Amino acid sequence: MTAIQTLIDCLSLEPIEVNIFRGQTPEDEMNRDRIYGGQVIAQALMAAYRTVENRPCHSLQCYFIRPGDPRAPVLYQVERSRDGKSFTTRRVIAIQHGEQIFNMAASFQAVEQGFEHQSPMPPAPQPLEAQTDAERFAPYKDKIPEQMRHWFDRDRAVEFRSNDRELPWTPTKRPPHQQAWFRTSEDVGDDPALNQAFLAYATDMSLLGTCMLPHGVNWVRGAQTASLDHIVWFHRPSCAHRWHLYDQDSPSAHGARGFNRGAIYLEDGTLVASVAQEGLFRPRK
């Protein structure tokens, strides 16, 4: 089974009871010390979509409360907060071992027309000018710690190409801005909910690292990090298999927290989503 089909299966939640769904972590992710945050966001969004008809999500706001256990299933409990004429609101609580690990509020809106404008896409190299992790690290494979090597070589559901040429084990201080391109490795079809879930899944990739750039540290060297909250605003429909530019910056770090922002554009310059995230960011002891 390909990585993309494995992730689609991961997002196809099992209904347990009315408003309650069960999600699993893919087997090849079970050796992590915690569940990848983007997976929980995407699964929670899909759980909310199972209780909403014909309205796309326009925003979601999440809190990461406890690290998720990748070896245990996650229960998603959906609260139907409001069903209005134009807007639908849902709250999703993720539970493992009897405790909340995550919660999310999501708002859905009936499609309607209105005023339009957007910020222009910033300059960036073309997608295929950027490198995948496997391409970036291939010349240094012998220097990569053995426990990390399989992360660079494995099949991935989301093709992620960074414009960053720096190596994670030799970080240097630089401005808090970075760019990357991403898309699903295969076409996932026309389902708007699934395409949006894949976009949400990808938004947790690399964003927290932006606040670390001015300090010359990262999750490999010098910093203890964890996502605390995560917000996504979906401005326009998108197809997950098209190239997306993820332009990221960090205006502030203070009090052992780093704040990060992202703007996501299609290759033609269409702004499809905006992201904000605050994360734990402290010196590693």
C-alpha cells in the first residue's frame, strides 16, 4: 500500500457511536515518541465533517494538550455547537487513555459570493528547484544519526520540498523566514473535505522551526519544542495534489514560546490559506 493510501485510510475514521469516531496512527509512524500534530488536526477535521452537510470549513482553532500516543487509537468526540442559516460550528475533543490530548473548534460556512482581495505571493524558487529531504541529505547520509535515517528515505504521502539548504545538525543564526513547497504524492480525488484535511495535515510541517532560525538551534540541536496551539483559515478551495508554496515567518519568541505565521499559495499565486501557531520553545537541558 502506498503512503498516500495509508494516510487516506488513516483519515477515514471509524464511527463508534453518534458523534464519536475512532482514528489510528499509520503503522510506520508508531515508532515516534508522539503522534504528529498534523495527523490529529486532519483527523479531527474529518470527524467534524462527518456531522456537517454541504458546507466547507473556513477556519479551525486547535490546542494540543498532551502528547498523543501513536500506539493507541484516538477517540474523536464531536459536539454540534450550532447549525445556523449560514454558519455551522463544531467542537471536537480527542481522547486517549481517558484524557483529552487535543481539542478543536471549527466553523463551516455555506458557499456565497462577496468582496475579494488578497496579498500577492512573494518571490520564490519554482517547486522543482527546491529539494526533498532525501535529496538534501543524500550526500551526508553517513553523517546522519542512524535512528533518523529512515525518516529521509521512506515513501511519503506529502511531497515536501524545502528552499532551505541548511543541515539540521549544523544550524546557524539567520532571519526568521523560510519557504517550502508541498503537495500530495498522488491525486486524492475531488472530495473537498479530504483535500482540505490534507492541507491541514501539511500545515504543521516545518512551521514551528521558523522561530528557531534567529537563535541557531532546532529540534535536533539545542531546543526543546512542542506545538501548543494551531489555527488555519481556509480562504479559497484548493486541490491537495497541486503545488502549494508555504511562506513562513516568526514575529516573536518570548517566555519559552515561539510564534509563527504561514501563508499558503497555489503555484499560480492564489492565496488559499493562512496559518498561525504558537509552540513551546526553550533551551534543551
